[in-house]
Amino acid sequence: MVGAVLATAAMLAGCANPAGAVAPSHSLMTPAQVGASASASSTPWPASDWWRGWGDPQLSGLIDQALVQQPSLQSVQARITQAQAAVDAAGAARSPQVNASVDLSDQRFTKNGIVPPPLAGAIRWNNSAQIGASWELDLFGRQRAALDSAIGQWRAAQADAQAARVLLAGNIASTYVNLARLIDARALSQQALQQREQTLALVRQRIVAGLDTNVELRQAEGFIAQTRVELETLDESIGRTRHALAELAGVGPNALGEVTPQLASVTTAPLPAGLPADLLGRRADLVALRWRVEAALKDADVARAQFYPNVNLVAFVGLSSIGLDRFINAGSETFGAGPALRLPIFDGGRLRANLSARNAEIDVAVDGYNAALLRALREVADEVTSLQSLERQQRSQADALQAAEAAFDLATQRYRSGLGNYLVVLTAETNVIAQRRAAADLKARHLNAEVALTRALGGGYQQQIAQQPESKASA
């Protein structure tokens, strides 16, 4: 009998076919197409806990705390649970389904229907209890493809979770560096204030000696007031940055009021020699997008399989009677078994449109992956270029700072000796303050570039061979 059903299904399959559906036309880029090379496999990949290499326990504690209690990560974990549930649901559809039903109704039978006397016009109990079972034979792979699609989305959700962890750790490190930069800038402004107060005292002494006028006095007082404004501005920025850091760490805005980081020592990080092809398995965001391409391909297989017959094996057993007194008698038994076939013959093009839409989603997923791959390689190239440039800038800036400090010392000595004017001292002092701030800014930019390169190289993520989740159906 099953053979006859399969033969009938094969004969009727010509009634609906996917001819005319728009096929996917885009393809995934290969590493070679975008300039990545396997020869760069010696790339110094970051460790999964790369931030510990900075030797700052305060930063490590903040990141560890955030990875545990940041709500954004908890929501990502909830999406993994959601994807796992979808896998269970898709897997369950491949298993036999068993249902039970019981119907008891006290009803009046019509006199003008097909019910014969004495039931016609009488009120009797109409009873039915039944256990039914069905099993859809996955002859054309629709259910298998649906399960594979759900597994692809589950794997993508897992990779998304890792990408979120990398992003969060990088954001905390960048905000921490920015806070350290602001604290350093405040310390420099405090030094400048003390220096200008000493200069003001010197100007007052020279006025008493008749060597300066009130013009120099008012200039010195004005620069002190300006420095105090800068200190207030920096205090505001430090407070707001602490609040941002607290949010990232998953705590209240005032919880990090005592956090006063210092800029870590800048080390020359080993840089990749080129664009590594291994980046495809080191970036969690790329891995997630690749799994979504796989899921889209399986969704198209599901849409294609809908053109073919559904074959179900159905069986039931139960009791059925008119009147409660005979409900559990042997003669009330009812049972049956057999195949059921459903085949789309004419649907106005609905299935074909659905397949075209799924194929278009493949192109969308492929384009998203290709764009992310180009962006990832560009990010690596950008940060390598930035770090190389920053190292050159820092060397030149160190020379500039040394020259500015020497010029300021000479200008101050000449002013004390009466050989120079106050304007020269102010100019030299302003240059020293600017160079010191530039040094702190370059240091912070270097550290931020290290963080950005770490993120661009995947932040320590490495694609593992994903295992199928343990769904109830596959057990």
C-alpha cells in the first residue's frame, strides 16, 4: 500500500513545480578575492582575556564584572535559548505525533436529517474517546531542511553572543582609556595652574620692583581664571565618562566614583604582516553571518520541498457510542489506519513566490556577509596603519615636548633676569602645556588603537566545531 502511495505521489508531482522562481544569483567572497592571504597565518591573534595583558587589575575587574551582569549580554543569552527552542520545535516535527481527545455531549438529533428513528428528534448522549497517531514521512527533505535552518540560526546566535562579549570588553577598555586620558589632562591642567600661580607671584614681585606693569598682572590673572575653567570642564567630562563606564559595567552611575585609572604604558604590539585569511574564523560577527547564509539556504530548501506531496501515516483507536450506558462496551470500539497524501495542484503562484522570496533572502544574507568581510579586513588594515603612524608621531612628539620644555626654562630664566618680557614666557608656557596634552592624547590614541586592533582581529574568539544542540527530537 505504501508503494502505491509513493507511486501516486511521483505521478502527481508534476502538478506543481518550482520552475519560474527567481534563483539566487550572489556568491560568497573568498579570502583571495579581497586580498587576504594564507601566508599571514602567523598573525599574533589576541588571547580571549587580552585585557589582562595590560596588567591593570581594576580594568580586569570591571570587564569580568560586566561579562557576568551586563543586561545586554543577558538578552543575547536569551536569544540563544530562543534559538534552542526553535531547534527543538523543528526537530519535534520529524517525530510521530500522538494525541488524545474525548468528546461527551448531550444533544438533540434533528428529525429532518439523515439520522433514522428512534434517534431522530430524540435527546441522547453522543460520546467519543480516541487516541490518534500520525507520522509525516520526510520523503523530500522538508523537515530535515527546517531543522538544519533552525540549527544554523542557533549557531549564529551563539556566535552573536561571543561577538557581543568582544564588543563589550572593547568598549569598556576604550572608555577606561578615555577616563584615564581625562584624568591625566586634569593633572596637567592642575600643574599648569600651579605654574601660572607661581608666575603670577613673580609678576607681582616685578611690579613692586618697577619692572612690570598692571598689563602683565592682568594677563597672568586671566590665564589662571582660564585654567580653572578648564579644570571644571574636565571634571564634568570625567564625571560623565565614569557614568558611561558604570553603565557598561552593569552598575549604577555613582558606583565608580573612586575609579581613577592611569594610562597604561604603551607597548609596541606585534602587528600582522598582512590581511589574514584566518580572520573568517576569528571574527564572531563573520561566523554568525556565515551561519545565517547556511540557514537561508536551508529555508529555500524548505520552500522548494513544499511543491512536493506530504505523506502521512495515520492511525487511531478509540470508543464511540450513542448513550453513556454503552460507551465502554466492546461493540463501541473504533479504529483505523492508513496513509494520507496532500499535494498542491494550483495555488495561483503562491509557492513559487514564496521560493523566490527565500532565494532573495539568500542573496541578502550573502551580501551582508560579503560587506562584513570587507569591513573586517578594512578595520584590520586601518588599525595597523594607525598604530604604525602613532608610533612615529609619538617619537616626533617626544622631541617636540623636550624642545618646548627647554624653551620654557630659558624664557623663564631670562624673564627672572630682566632680559625677556612676559609675553615670551606665556608663549613658551602655552607651548609646553599643549605638548604635554598632545603626549597624553597620543598615548590614549595608541591604547585605543590597540583595543580596536584587538577587536578587529576577533578579540580572542576562535570558531569551534559547533555541535548540534540536544533537541528532544534528535535524542
